[in-house]
Amino acid sequence: MEIKIATSINGNVTVMEAKGKSGFLGEQTKALYEFLGENAGEKNVEKIIPQEIIKTGTIPSNGVKEETVIIYDDFGLPSIMRKFSKVTNEELFGGSDNTHPAFIIDGEEYDEIYISVYPNCEIKGKPYSLPFQRMWTNITNDDAARACFSKGEGWHLMTEAEWGLVANISRNIYGTLPHGNTASGHYHANKSEFGIVYENSTTLAGSGPTTWTHNHQFDGVHDLCGNVWEMVRGLRIKDGMLQAAKDNNAAMDIDLSEISGNWLPITDYALNAVYASVSDGGIIITTDEDIYQKFGVSRWEDVVIDTDCASEQLKALALYAGEGNSCLYVDSNDGEYFPLRGGNWGVGTNASVFSMDLGNVRTNMDASVGFRSAYYKKR
């Protein structure tokens, strides 16, 4: 199926073409358009006008089952979501035949997980995945998580496990690492790729070309590289130790306060805790507790991962050199630091779906930091 819609922004009309499966057809699509039209005056919501819906073929997914659907929250409002069906680490990056942790929640395996196609906008204090919208920024990680939970059962702030899933699918299944707004509205390596800028060089969600998605198709997940850094839930560095919630338990409304016992060390194959060590020579991922504590920046291709701490967990969470030129920022000083992923509009070659800034205090909030919600159908 192909969808063509036009959006009117400041008097200019831009056509967006989207391909996906039948989730966009029929009454759900009509309801989405009607909702957007009626709420055009709401904060950050632009009016989107339907032009035509044409049935065509679907896009092959190289063995990974995906489709784009519309899901309504408890308030009856829609989000455009990408459904990912369960895969193993072996299928994703040649690991074990264990199910990828994004599909394991509270000890149960789920057949699918849903990720926002777009960085979320704000409507009446709730986050939504809608195209050509201004992104919700200037909010803390904890407040973003609460906003996502408030949408209803199964809704949550996108987790590190889910980010790792999408990054691995993009790199290892499609071979299509996403481009994005990395140079004030343009892609730094190809200035002919650009989106619709609204302020501070930020582009409206999903307004870039197909190369700005995880699969280089318009039905893919948009804006994972550049535009705004994105918060994720369930990963931190604490006194130099890399820690995460078990599996994808961060998708639940569990206690992830600083002193919570739900934070567990990321481990190597021998179950030794893994640390991020920053020295004058760069960043080292190691099991050595005697770390050098300071802030460091390194290209992922220059990060040293000790052979004795090679970890399937690091791979599953996309904590490896999936794109060598992308950057890893680490603060291994005493204290707790949260991650941001993807980069923003001004970091150029440093931006990537594999980029990570692991040096932000829990209360950090900024105009260059946004987020997206995710969903699972709770049993």
C-alpha cells in the first residue's frame, strides 16, 4: 500500500509518500486524518490533509517481520508505530539463539514490540508519534517516562533494549544505516538530503527523505540519526559501571531510581561486571574495576573492548562499533549518568543510530533532547 498526504506548514504544501501494510487502510486512517484536522490548533500539531490511498505491494523485510500500524492510547488518540516481530540474537548479529531482550518483559517472551515511527510530539500532556510535528523537548528522562506510562497499559518510554533492536536490524539486516539532520536541517554528507526546519535547525519529525529511516523506506522508523538526541530508559553508568534493567523490564513502570535494586551490571560471558574506563588514550570497555575516572570522547572504531569482556549483552544493546565514525561520550566519574542516543542537528559525523552520549545527569533537559514512546500488548 502507498499513502500520499500533503501537509500545510506556514502556507507551504509538502507531499509525503508512505508505504506500509493494511494497518493504514480504512477507518483507522480516516480517523487519524480527522483527528489531525480537528486538532490543528493544538500545541505543536500541524494540519495534515489526505490526498489519496493506493493499494500496492508491501516491502520485503529480509526475513525480519515488520509492519507499520496505527495504535490508539487510552485517550483515543493515534500514534503511528512500527511493529517488530520477535527475533533472536543469532538472527540479528550472529549471537546465540536467545531471544533478543527487547521481547522479554517480566520473564515472559512477547511476539512483537511496537516503536514510534517518529520522535514524539506533545498533545495535551501526552506523547504521540505523528508525522510533520514539532518534537517534545525540554523534559527530563523521569518525566518523559511518566508521560509515556500515562498513555495506558503497555505504553512506555523507548528502552535501550528497543533502541538496540532497531539499530541492529538497520545495520545487520537491511544494511541501511539511517542518515538524518546532522547539519542544520541537512545531512552532513549529502546536502541534497534535507527536512523542514522549524527552529534551532530542528526539522519536523519525518520530514526528511527515505534515507532518514532505519530501512531507507518511508514506512521505516524516522530520525534515529541526528535532529535531536533521544532519551532511552533502562541504561546508565554508575561510578564507572555500566548498568541496565533486566531484559526489557524498563518497559514496565518499575522503580529505576538511583538506589533501586532493578539496576543490574552489564556483564561479560563469565558474568563479570563491565566498566567504561576513560584514560588519556581514550575509552576502554573493561572488567577492570580500577578505572580511570574522567569524561572522555572517542570514535566507536577507536573504543577498546577488552577481549575478556566481549559481551552479547553489549551487542544486543547496540553498545559497539556498529558505525565506526560515530561517537561515544562517557562520564565515568563518581555518580550516575544517563544515555542519549543518535546525535542532534549540529554534530555532523558524530551522529549515528549507534552514537551515544553517556554523560547526562538524571535531571538533564534541553531543547536538543527529545524522546519517543513504545508499546507492548500487556498480557
